[in-house]
Amino acid sequence: KQEVTQIPAALSVPEGENLVLNCSFTDSAIYNLQWFRQDPGKGLTSLLLIQSSQREQTSGRLNASLDKSSGRSTLYIAASQPGDSATYLCAVNRNTGFQKLVFGTGTRLLVSP
Amino acid sequence: EPEVTQTPSHQVTQMGQEVILRCVPISNHLYFYWYRQILGQKVEFLVSFYNNEISEKSEIFDDQFSVERPDGSNFTLKIRSTKLEDSAMYFCASSEILAGRYEQYFGPGTRLTVT
């Protein structure tokens, strides 16, 4: 059974810092890994998707990497801003793409001005 | 930009009542999902739906739950007789095959409160 873990559970940084969020998964037979952002009481916004054949994806100040064999992904946020404050979730699905996503518990990020 | 929409945003119901949560997936998407998130817990998969039938369901998705795509645009989740433990945020998602990506897009959620 796939288990997804995210470390740290919470992170508080001053504005402008670069930071790294970690995600690990127990079964490396994944198809995709998605990173999401969730604001309090709101839905999930897809940030980046990495297919299992890829090593990284970039969008603006965000860079996600994937090491499938070791069951790890990192989300790097450059030059953090207060607007980045949210919970960040990673999720994986099995090696047929339209299967369910299995989510981690998330990292709650607070960026202070 | 196309998005998944859900109604209502908040539903309060009494234990034992039936509720229907509604979703309009992105129009060219073929795969549909329901997830839920109990307050303070992980997002959990409930059911996936493709080609007018359930393709996978979790152990949570028992006989109290059903899904339907009644008219080619809406996708509904029905809970027949709600329990207190059904209180959660329910998310609908949809995906398409785009370069093999199957990226899932989520709606804003329906907060279900069972009293």
C-alpha cells in the first residue's frame, strides 16, 4: 500500500528565503507526482506535475525534482513571499495514469514579511 | 482558464438525510474523481469514474455512496443516509490524457456538515 510522507509538517521563514519541502513515497511504481497548494478552507491548486520518466519540472519560482528509485521528491521555492503562505501537498498515482492520487499530510508554510 | 466547479460550497444536513453534491468537470476531460478531506487529515480518494462507470473505489465508498453523470456535464456524489463521520470537505477532480500526463484538476470543494 502506497504511503506518502511530507517533512517538515510546518515551516516558518522570513520573506526572501529559499526553501525546500520534502516528499517521500514507499512504492516507486508511480506514474505521476503532483504538487498542490491548498489555502485554508479552499480547494487544491495544481502547481507542478512530474511524470515518472522526468527528473524535474519548473514553473516560475518553483522547481520540483523527482528521484523515483529512492522514492523522493522535493519542491524548491525561490525567494519566498508572504503570498506563498499555504499548505503544500504532494500526491502520487500508480503506473496507470488515471488511477487515484495518494496524498501526503502536507507542509504548512508561513512566510512572514 | 477552464476550471472544475462545485455546488453548493457548504451544505448542512441532519444525520440520516440524503445529500447530493454536484460538480461540473472541465468540459473535454474524460476521467472524474471524488476525494474527501476530514478536518486536519489527509485528502482521501473515494471513487474514480470513466466511460460512465466506476473504475475504482476505496473502502470508504460503501453502499451509502453513489456517483452519477446524469447529463454529460454534471458529475454527482450522493450520500444516502448521512452519518456524523461524513462531515468533511468533498473535492471533485477531473483529468484528461494530454501527452500522457493525466494531470488532475480540483474544484473548490463542498464543505459537508452533518449534525
